[in-house]
Amino acid sequence: MRIDIVCVVPDLLKSPFEASIMKRAIDKGHVEVHFHNLRDYTNNKYKQVDDYQYGGGAGMVLMAEPIDKCLGQLKSERQYDEIIYLTPDGHRLDQQMANTMSLQQNLIFLCGHYKGIDQRVRDMHITKEISIGDYVLSGGEVAAIVLSDAIIRLIPGVLNDETSALTDSFQDNLLAPPIYTRPAEYKGHKVPEILMSGHKKKIEEWREDQALKITKEKRPDLI
Ligand code: ADE
């Protein structure tokens, strides 16, 4: 997979790709991540990327030209499965969407900044608009990190058996059951007996019951 991240603050983005599972996925050749700074696609001396809103209103808008130039260049180099704009008014990201995108080859993530981007480049280039939740961030960069992590860990071969994504919360539309590790008793708090019984089928049933119970308590909307 190849991900191209287009933004105005690439420095905000880089370190999460230099550690942990995303770094391992890059090192093992499962994914390439490229960063593009919109200021490199400006014509003006001050590398200005934003301007005032037509019609008035608070907040600056990212101009069409640098975005169009950058996306145009990338699209001339290869075919993209999706050109995704990260925005609070997009479709809310869920595990199903991450599963689907983890099987794609080439993705562009465009990060907004300030008030957003000129509508014309949305109309011209964007194939999917994604929000990572119903709150507003100061830019799409943090959202691009979240989306990258959610997708990259699902690329076949990235996680090994111990970290398998199959038992994650949401994979079966339920939250994950409680988990424990050694010691069997900590400050008087004991690990549930059943988990130490060695009885695989009963343990599986217990986990399913717990997942259902926790989901009913915390996220009844999922049931
Ligand atoms: N940019 C600003 N807020 C965002 C959000 N909630 N999701 C995606 N991109 C954003």
C-alpha cells in the first residue's frame, strides 16, 4: 500500500510513523507513507496557502490552487483508489471503513486546516470525506494519523498472531471483553477463575458474555 498525506504542517505528522506498529509496517515494506507540504505548491513569494472567505465570515480557507496542483501531480503519477479529505463534516470513521481501506493499494489523505478548503477542489478531486468523530480539531493532520493507524494495522501481514486484529473491539460490532496478565492476584484483586481453568470452550463463552454485557452497558447503540 502507498499513502500520500497532503497537508500544511507535515512536522505534526511524522513522528507517529517512526515508532511502533506503523514503523514496523513501513520497515517490512507493507506500506509506504509520503508527506507533501502544500506550501511547496504555491506560486507566491510568501508561500501563502490560505485566504479570506468569500461572503465574509471568520476563519481562513485553504486556496484551491496549491491543493489542485499537488493532487494533480500525484494523480498523474499513479491511479488512486480513494482521495480522502479529512473533515469534521465527513462520514464518521468506523472499523468497517478501516477494514475496506486496508485492502486498497494507493490512497491520498488531504488534511484541511484553518476553516477548511475551497469547495471547488472538493468537487474536483475528493472521492471520500471522513471525520474521525463529532468534534473539531485544529487541522486534519491528527485525523490523518488516526486514519493511517486504523488502516495500517489491518494490512495483511502487519500484525502477528499475538496482536491479531480479529479479536479487537468492533470487529464483530461488540466491545472487547476484559483481559488480564500475570500475576494471578494483584493487591487482593484476582483474575477471574474461568480464565485459568484451561477450558477453551468455556473461556470463549465467558468472553462472549462479557463482550455483550459491556457493550450493553457502554454502547447500547451498537446492539
Ligand atoms: N479536521 C478537523 N476536525 C476533524 C475531525 N473531527 N475529523 C477529521 N478531520 C478533522
